[in-house]
Amino acid sequence: MSTTHRTALVTGATAGIGRAVALALAEDGIEVIAQGRDRERGAQLVKEIGALGGRARFETADLSDAAEVSALAATAGPVDVLVNNAGVYELTSTPDTSAASFDRHFAVNTRAPFLLVGALGPGMAERGHGAIVNITSSGATSPAPIGTAYSASKAALELLTRSWATEFGPRGVRVTGVSPGPVRSAGTTAMLGENVEALGRVNLRQRIGEPEEIAAVVRFLLSDAASYINGTIVLANGGEPSALAA
Ligand SMILES: NC(=O)c1ccc[n+]([C@@H]2O[C@H](COP(=O)([O-])OP(=O)(O)OC[C@H]3O[C@@H](n4cnc5c(N)ncnc54)[C@H](OP(=O)(O)O)[C@@H]3O)[C@@H](O)[C@H]2O)c1
């Protein structure tokens, strides 16, 4: 747990990894501002956190819209923690990826975190403490023939993670990332149905990950136990042979 973090903005908290992160942080006594678009799932999460004795509120915003991202930052107000988790992945080949799809990946996966850090990072730096965790993807470092726009948007987020560590790190803000391999979530299940299990067969754990396993890493990175970790991307992918060779 952290002795300084009181409030956290978690994007994409209505499903999958973001939902698990919101629950984990609330359990650590952090007030969670949960972002998403689905009001019903947002309200359900807030209710669930309340029932567990935690504190949360839901803010809706479409992160593909820059104005809505800025409005979210203003509504969230000063926060100690920012978890940039919301993401889109439309896993098409390059010729099959439209300009709109390319732009959507960069708007949600890269520009929204950029604008949120630009709006909320300076306050953390002024207060002399804060932490930002970006959820990237194994796609950022493992080239694949499909999902190239997605991978590029996440590779950009990884570079931003390291850049922000240099920009805000000297003023007490730790900026880190978690790079998940395949994880069971609303998004992957909607995309692959029962075949979602097959995604995990190539890693050394030989199974797909669960959202809680990613949330546990985020929780650690936000805790005092991670006080000397900055600018690092933690791989949480069950052990990918290609990543081990790098
Ligand atoms: N699952 C995996 O295998 C995997 C692997 C590597 C990396 N990741 C990364 O981990 C993160 C979470 O993935 P997930 O699979 O847990 O997610 P998911 O189940 O697909 O849920 C996506 C979340 O992002 C929100 N979101 C999507 N587009 C949005 C938009 N335009 N504006 C606002 N919110 C938006 C959704 O909110 P609403 O539903 O409320 O609209 C939802 O809360 C993503 O960044 C993803 O790229 C996932």
C-alpha cells in the first residue's frame, strides 16, 4: 500500500483490467474515480466498491474525443494516481485498417494518456508526489502481422512512459508501465469467444492471464514497496519466448 496516494483516476474501469485495478486500489483505501462510457457498468462498479467499504465515483467520457479527455481531467481534479488503462484493439492487417481505425487507436491508446498526463502530471509534480501507470501491451515490443496500428499506438505509449519519467521523475512522480500478454476480458472474449483460451497457449505459463493478475502488478507499482522503480515497463505475460530472447 501507499502512504501518500489518496485518489486515483482509472480509465477504462468499466471492464476487464481497469475494473480489476479499480477494485484493487479501492481495497487499498484509495478513492477511485472510475472512467468509462458504459454508465450501467460504471454504476455497478461504484456500488460494488461501496459494498466492500471503499470509495469510488464514476465519470463518463469518450476518450477518442480530445475535448472530453480534457473535461475528464478537469472533473477528476487533482489526483495522486493516474492509471491509463482504457484501450481499443482492432486486430486487422495493415491493408484492412482504415484511417478511422488507425486514428481511433492513437486517439484512445496514446493521445488520451498524453492529454491526461499533461493536465494532471504538473499538479503531482507541484505537490512532490504522485504515480502514473500506463497499461501497454506485449504488442508494443513483439512484432505481429496483424494489429499493427494497435501495436504502434502502444509502442508510442511505452516511449511516452519513459519520457514522462524523465519529465516528472525528478519532482517526485513515478511513471511506469505494465505490458500484459493475453488477458481474459470483456474485449478479448467479445473478439474471440471460447477461442480466447488459445491466446495463452504460446506463453510459458501456457494459459491466458486474468485481469486480477495485471491489477496485482499495478497495485505493486503504486505501492511504497515500488518506491525505487521509475520509467520501467513490467512485462506481465506469462513469459513470452520471443521477449525472453530480447
Ligand atoms: N486483454 C488483453 O489481452 C490485453 C493485452 C494487452 C494489453 N491490453 C490492454 O489493457 C487495457 C485494458 O484491456 P481490456 O482487455 O481489459 O479492456 P476491455 O475489456 O476491452 O475494456 C476496455 C475498457 O476501455 C474503455 N474504453 C474503450 N474505448 C473507450 C473510449 N473511446 N472512451 C472511453 N473508454 C473507452 C471501455 O469502456 P466502456 O466499455 O465503458 O466503453 C472499457 O472500460 C487496454 O489498454 C488494452 O490495450 C489488454
